[in-house]
Amino acid sequence: MKSLNVLILSALALVLLAAAPFAIAENEEKHNHETIAALAGETEALSTLAAAIEAAGLVETLQGDGPFTVFAPTNDAFAALPEGTLESLLMPENRELLVQILTYHVIPGAVMSGDLEDGMQAETVEGSAVTISLSGYGATVDGASVVQADIEASNGVIHVIDSVIIPGAEQTGSSY
């Protein structure tokens, strides 16, 4: 009986291992067909960004053809903003400022981490340039550290960052 159980478990393991590449390939295919907006909306660590994108009316844009490169602040990055800042930005009367801040996190074109160079300036959709710095510790964008790079979407790429970057703040070296 014990030998039969081992044989059945072994056969089941072989079936699961044989099917695993198909499941991974299917998941990668699904992932690559999702837009930047959809990925942000489905990623718990980016749920605040997804809410801000919606409040700013940028969902349709970030579901568009692109390609775009988005430096995506985590929920913790938004939580580190001064008290009341996020709530204020999400108010309808502050939509223009929210759009300005969010579009400062977007670069036209798909820029993968391998394309980045130390001291590189990249013009954002907002109209200002961000500064990319590379070191032995990784990449930063206006002082915000890239904590996860090269998340591919159907219309571009996402690089997750640990701070919210603010237009004009790059000259002081501060981000939130």
C-alpha cells in the first residue's frame, strides 16, 4: 500500500512538473498583455498610485498605446508624504496639481533598466526632466530608489520606486 501511495504521488508530481512551464508561460503572456494602468490596479503595493491615477483622470491615457515608462511610487512612498498631502491631492479641486505630479513620473517610450546611464536626463510627460543616477547600490530617479525594475506591460514598462518625486524638487535633491 505504501509503495502504491508513493507511486501515485510521484506520478502526480510528474504531471504537475510537466504542466508548470505552460502555466508560467500563460501567466507571463497575460502579464505582458496588461496595460500599465491595469498592472498598477492589480498590484497591492501600487494601489495608492492606481487610486491617484483614477482621481487624476489618467486611466485611459495609461491604458493607451504608449509606450510609456512609469516610475511607480509604492503605497509606502505615498504614506511618507507630509500628513494630509495625499488626501489633499486626491480632492477634485487639486486635480491639476495631481496630474502634474503623476505625469512627472512618466517618460514617453519604453526605457528598460539596461538603457539607463548615470547622470542621464529624461524628459517627462509633465515637461520637466528627471535625473537618473546609477551606483553600486542601484538606480535612483531624482533621489528615489528603484526597488523593482523592468515590469513589462503591453504599453510600456514600470519601475517601482520608494518615494514620490516632485517636479522642481530634483534641484534640492529631495523627494517624498
